[in-house]
Amino acid sequence: MVLVAPGKVLVGTNQGEPEEMPSHEVSLEAYYIGRYEVTNYSFAKFIEDTGHRTDAERYGHGFVW
């Protein structure tokens, strides 16, 4: 995991899909993100090896707050 420093980022667009408008700046707090991508194959192997169940599997949907 690597630390991403806090800062501001421009999101959205002024052209294109209405739900992506308007372009605007947001401030992000620091957060950690994986340094390397995880392939579907690697994740499936992890599930097979550990029997792990995701929150989406436990709760029946992908939006868990």
C-alpha cells in the first residue's frame, strides 16, 4: 500500500454526459491505495484459497457504507 497525499483534483467535465457536469474541484484527504493491480484471476485464486466472502456477497449488494 502507498500513501496518496491530500490535495485537490479536478473532476467531471463541461462536455459530454449531463451527470458528469460541471467540471469542479474537490479536496481529498490522504488515503492508501494498492501499489499493484489485482487481476480477476488473482482475486479468484485468493477466494478459492481462503474462502473469503466479500461484503457484496454477505449483504447481497455492492454498496456497503
